[in-house]
Amino acid sequence: MLSSARLYGRIRLKTTLPLRSPYPCEGYTHRHGSNFVPKQRFAMRTAYFKQLPGEEQCQISFHLVLDRYKIDKVFNFNRNLTEQIDSSLDRIRVNVEKEFQKKNKRKKAKKAPAGQATEDGGAEEPPVEGSAEPVPVVVSLGTAEERLTNMTIADMLAKLTTHPNVQLTVMDADFQIAYNSPEVHAVKLPTSILADFYVSPSRLELHFATPECSAYCWSRGRMPESGNAQQIAWEPVGSELSYLVQKVDVGLHLKFSCTPTDEAGRTGPLTEIISPQPVQAGPGLCPFEVRHLFTQQKLRDGQFRVVSYNILADLYTDSEYSRTVLFGYTAPYALEIDYRKQLFVKEILGYRADLICLQEVDTKVFSLDLVPIFSRKNLAGHYQAKGKVAEGLATFYDLNKFELLEKDGVILSEILERYPQLWDRIRDNQPLVERIANRSTALQLTLLRSKHDPRKHLLVANTHLYFAPDADHVRLLQMGYAMQYVCEQHERIRQQYELSEATDLALVFCGDFNSTPECGIYQLMTQQAVGPDVPDWVSNVDEAVKGVSLSQPFQMGSACGCPEYTNYTVGFKACIDYIFFMRGALNVNDVIPMPSEEELSLYQAIPSLVFPSDHIALVANFEWAK
């Protein structure tokens, strides 16, 4: 295999930044080492009333501009649904009056013409229209024909659905009511943004809007020496949820803007936020870019490329134990998901795959990074969560190569009793049953049809088995149940779609099996059976499995064979990931070479500055059998 040159750059350490309140602010101020506050730009003469389902609060926001009194302020209120609307309006009136009082106090503090002294010895300014006496603030709610009063906020909100012309009036300013308008509830940008890598918001929560319908804008600009972000001259550079950062962006800040929009076309206030740090240069040549030399072109019709990759969930790196013990050899910033996701997104895209099976995918990474970025490459996908755990499985496929027919997913512990021939053998082993039943291990299935040859169908399985060192028996049982389910679905699909030829329905099973080639899983998949005497069954004496044999009917092979390493950490190095495929229905044309141990150990182990995960992606090229 080609050996990559050691062209590695250095990345400056960045501090994780806290998410600040997503509410409006008067303007951006640059504070070294902290994030910029998201800024909402409310439509003038619109008052926003929001009440989320199940919540007892109504949020009220409006931007009051009264030039005559030099008032320019965004007001935000949270009121209980049971509160009388008159009390709420009175609260608004009191807050507006306070703003007038602040203005008058500032005016009195200013210098006035000579000879006119204030109580504190300062000078008094000439009278300003409307400021000599306290200004009476009047606040009301209603239509031209009816004033809304003597009702609760809940009753008032109900009226909004039948009275679209209700207005909030503050002084001489009339506000049209926008009830449950699309809104950016929270947004955050990554702490690390590298040139030549994709960037997406690390957090984007929308209310009454959808990401697909909303509009986005990325802009770049240079922070002035004053540190005042309001003085940045912004240049628009992108209009998607994600943006491929350019080399010319190094040293510049990025600004992300979102106009939330719902399926009916309603839009809400534009919200924008500036990156906490300027764009930095990337880490130099990464070993996966050398692997990309073998995947510079998409495969022709009749062939497809498969990637299986455990991308290391943030859930398992964002702890003191992970940072100091498990991955203590990894630079802290290189362990953060904001840094790593830039690398694995670029790595995966560079393989130009037609089928991608991922494990340890954070829910937010799937929705905010993988889906929007991969969709631009004509890749569609679906997600299977691992119970209540915030990570799971993701499978993507090329829309030019495949048509999606079905997608499915199960938690293996929920199908234990579905197969009596296996369940009856273990049900009385209480410690074992408790252990396997408490696992959130998932199995994801995807049924695809070839667009090149509609007779050809592909059933794709994806899983990540239990990891504990003393759990070979648990993993083997999990694989036994997984194959029972796969066989069941394979037979149903064959009958339902009338696939009479054996080569019409192929099977590919990808995943992190946490099992070396010497263990029973590899034997089950490649030799079709394991007996009751395999060492796996006694990996934990207290939970030992007795009298159990497993079998599966498919002639399967390992597309990438048994690489020396698919996982490479200080504490563990072995082959535990595989792409199993059905012989006779599929042929392996090529396997993309793995990184050398020299590359893997350059920073002692992985993850590292240039490897985003503790696993190595498996990449193989397939062709339909004739």
C-alpha cells in the first residue's frame, strides 16, 4: 500500500465554549475565549406569541421602536396560561415604563448649557419633546371592533385561531400577532472550524419549523482590531445547512444565519450567530487521504462500494475518564466531537461509497452533520437508536445506485422470546438473561433494489455488539439472535417480492462485532455454525452457556478478510470489525488498503490529530454475481 508522507500540522488548543441563551441581544461583542450570543432579528410591527404543547407558559416577544422617545428595545415575557390577560398587559406596561425611566435618567445625567446645574452638580440638557413629564404608557390587545379583556392567556390564544386580526398596541405602535411562528430556539457553532473541511451547526433546535424548509446563509468576514463584530464586513459564501470551508477563510470568522420556515411557507425571525473562533488551517495530510487515492472515482453500474465504520460517539469521549485514562494519549482538542466530526465526514465522503454503514453515531451528528452534508452527495440514510442511548446506527445509500424498498430496526434484547428454539436454552440462566436483557444493542436493516438491474436486491444489516471483555458469550448470543431475525426477514422478502433466483437477494452484514477472528462470531458467519464447545460460551463462568449450538443458512465471507487491526488504542489492538457478504450473489473486486501500523502509531495510538476514531474504516468494492 502507499505510505503517506508525514505532513502533519499543529492545531492550537481551544476551550470548549458554553451555549449561551438564544435570546436577542443588542449587538455582538467579541470576548476572547467565549462564544457569541445568537441574535434574533424580529420583524418590525410583529409580536410573537409562543406556547409549546404541554407547557404552561406563553412566551411573548416584540421589538419596540419609538423614535420620538428614542426607544429601541426587544422585550421578552414569560406568562402563565392561567394568568388574566389584563395582568399580562399590565406587566408589559410596567416594563415599558421602566425603559422610559432609564432614558430620562440618562438625559438628566448629561451636560446642559452653562449655568443650569443638576442636583449632583452636573449640567442639565435642554428639554426634549415628551421627556419633561412622565410619559403615560398605554398597552392593549384586540381588534378594531373588540378589545380582549377579562380572559386568561389560554383563552386569548384560543381566540387567535379565529381572530387573525388581533393586534398588540403599545403607545402608538401596533403589532400584528404571530402565534406559534417558526423560530430558531437554539443554535450553536462548533468551537473548531478547519479549512478544507465541512462545518455545520453543532446545535440547531427549531420550533414550528423544519430543517428542510428553512433557509440558511453562511458568511465570512475579518474581525477588526477593535474586537467589535458589528463592524465586520460580511461576504455571503454558502446557502446550505453545511458549508465546505475554504483555504481563503483561514483567519476569518464565519457567520451562520437561519430563517426558520414551516411546510406551509410561514417564516419566523432570522437568527444569526458568529463562530467562536476564526477558521484555522487543517492538520495537514491525513492517512485517510492516502486511502482516497484508491477511491478517486465512483464505481460503474453493476458495482458498488461499501464502507463500514465505527466513528466513535461523543458520548464515549466526553468524560474525565475518557480524556485521562481511556484516550489519555489523545490531545484533548483532537478528542472533541467538533474537531473529529470534520475529519470523519471528509474521510467518509472521500471513499465515494454507494453504501455506508456507521456505528456509534451521535443523534445530533446524524441530523446536523451527516444528513445535510451527505444529501448534497446524493446519499440518503436512516438512523436506528440504541434504546435510550444518545448514539446508534446509521446506514446511507447512493440514490443513483439504489432504490429504498424497506427500512427496519430492532433492539436485540426485545426479541429474545421471539425464537423459542434459542430462548428455551437460556431462559433458566438468570444471570445471563439479566445481562443480555439489559443491553441496548440494536440491529438495523435496509432493503435496497438496484437501479441498474431491478432484479437485484440487497439486504443490508448493520450492528454494534456488546463490548465487555468477559462477554464473548453475550456477543455470540446477540449474533445468533441477529441472524435469526435476518433469516426471517430474508425469507419474507424473497417471497413477498417473488425473488426466485438465489442471486436476486444478496446479503451484506456490516458492523463493529467486538469479536476477533478466533471467536465464535467469525466462525458462525464464515462456516455457518458453532457448536456447544466453543470457548466463547464460558467467557464468564457465572453466566456460562450450556448446550447451545448456532447455525445460519448463508454462505458468507469477510470482504476485507481479517486485517491485523481495525481498532487501535493503547489498551487494545485487534481486528473486530467486518463486512460479511453472501458468496454466490456478490463478488469482491477490490479492498481499499488499510493504514500501516507506522501511521496508526505516529501519535501513539488512535484517535489522534489525523485519525478521528479509535476504529479504522473498512472499504470494499463489490459486483453483482452473474
